[in-house]
Amino acid sequence: MRATYITALGIAVLVVAWILSGQLGNDPIPPAPSLAEVRSKMTAMQDDREPTRVRARVMRATLETTEVALRGHTESNRMVRVRAETSGRVVELPVLKGQLVEADELLCRIAVEDRPARLTEARAAVAEAKLVYQGSLKLKRQGYQSETAIASAKAKLAAARAMLKRRELDLANTEIRAPFDGIVEEQPVEIGDYLQTGTECASVVDHDPMLLVGQVSERDVNRLQLDGPASATLLTGEKVQGRIRYIGHVAQETTRTYRVEIEAPNPNYALRSGVTADIAIPVATLSAHRISPAVLALDDQGNIGVRIVDENKIVRFVPVQIVKDNSRGVWVTGLPEVATIITVGQELVVAGEKVEVTYEASEMPAAAPPLKPGADATPHSSLAPSETQLTAAS
């Protein structure tokens, strides 16, 4: 064997022996400490260093109303397609499409043709049948008329009266009238058209009250109450108020949501049907704090909360629940009635740590960057909140 091979083999043996000697001769590497242990050690060491500087603001809870928000649309209270109850030619259309009409106002008039003559004929037939029946009764009292003849005369009188009623109705049905106050939405006929029985003359819609219709989830349906208040903002800009008149009892198979109808007054017919609406239904009033989304934090279990400072300037983590949010901030419950909330520097401290606090006097916590330990904590004008900051933070 060559000398180079022997040398390489010897080196390899020495390297393996050195590696094995390190594994067998030394203690195993201990596991890394947990986050809780690290925080515990940091808290224990806080007496040996300067307290972290944070900014905080004393906030008091206010009464806030929680709402169920729906996306819906406006819908006519009712719509009827008024149809002809007799046949004939249209001779008059006294109202036009889009016109307001009152109940019982004339919509279409059909030519009467020979209906008055047939009505006169029916009246004469009733008079004749009545005389025959009265004569039969007189003969019966004299003993010259049978019960069968009397019954026949009575039946003919009834048939004549029925025919007279049909002729009167047929003549009256030549005038087609509005069933209620509303707007003529459609008018598919013109003067000269021939209407068959059942043909549509006009469509009348009732827009007062106007309905706001939406679908509520199965999670929120039991929070709503009949006759409860509601409001809506329409896509056209109108803001309307109303009351709940109907809550569905059967969910839609595809969406598992329930139909909700809200009545809104519309006396001047300014609201139109089919407009998209953002509906808000108040369901509860509770005590909540309005804060900036920037002060929200998570604990080790992933719970949403806020870091506050107690009377001893010790940091506490308080879990909260978000009940409402908009461009002005978020409303949360779970905090004490009066709480000192850390607004800047909450990322640098942990629960149980003692801090040095600079108090803010601004109306709203600012979404400012966190302070570094030892940095100047004096409030200045750049910390004043703005709608742009709050919108961006949310």
C-alpha cells in the first residue's frame, strides 16, 4: 500500500476518534428556554436596569350601540297587475304610465257595445218571471196550481235575477279601476287594443311604505325583534329610518340566511324600488372603549387584548372583544371602566413589567411607532391622531 493511502487512513481514524470523544465526554446540549422562561428572567432582571418608557392615556368607557349590518335593497310594498274581467276593445286610457293614482281611479275603459241593451233585456225577463211567480201563488191559494208549477216559476225568477246580476257586472267590468293608491308602473295596452278576459290593463305599485329587504345570518337572526328600529343608507344617498315588520322563519337552502323586511315611510314617493341599501339594525347597548387598532396585541395563546398599566405602573394584559369598528377606531369590551392604556411602546413590554409612563392628553391614541428604551417620551404634535392615520390603521 502506498504511503499516501496509509497517511490518509490514519488522518480519518484520528478525526473519527476526535468526534466520538467529544460526544461521549461532554454533557448533552440543554434545550432552549421557553418564551415564558425568557420573559420571567427579563422581569426578574428589571430591577437591575432602567424601566422601559411608554406612553399611555387614561380612557373611560362609554355606552355604545352594537348593530347587525345587512346588505339589501329597497322593494315595493306591493304590486298588482290589474287585469280585465270582461272582453272588449279599449276606448279610453285616462292615466299614463308613471302617474300617481288613487284607489278606485279609472285605469282603462272598455267599449260597452250592446251591454246596455242586454241589461235592459235581463231586467224585462226578471219582471216577467216575477209576474208569473206571483200569479202561480195566487192560483195556489185558490187551489188551481200544483206545487211543481210553483217551484218551476220560482226557479225561472231566480234564473232571471241571476242573469240580470251577470249583465250588471259585465257592464261594470268595462271600467277597470286601481285597487289602491299607487303609481302606474306599466301600461301594456293602447286605445284600440282588444282585451280578452284576464289580459293585463296596467300594473300599479304601492311605494308607501317602502320596504328595505335584506338577509340576516343564522347567527344573528335571534338578536332581531319585530317592530324594532332600523336605519339604512341607500346607494343614491338617501338616509331612511324604519321598523322591522317581518323576520323569516325558514332559511334559504343555499345561503342559510333569513329574510328581513323593514318598513320605511315614503309619503312623497321619493324612494325608488330596487336601490342597494346598507342596513343597520341596533341590537344592544353596552359599555365599551374606543381605541386605535394599533394598540391591539396578542398574548401567547393568540388572544386579542390590550396592554394597560395599573396604579403601581405594572403592565397588565387584558383580553378584549371587538364589538364595532369604523374609520374612527375600534370599540372593545373587557377593559375596566377606567383604564390606562399603553398607546406607544406596548411591543417592548410584557405583563408584570414595571414601566415609566408618560401620559397623553390627545382625544385618540395615535398609531405612532414604538419607542426605543431610553428614548424621549415627551408628547409632541406629530402624535396627534388624524382620520388618515386611523383609516390606514384599521
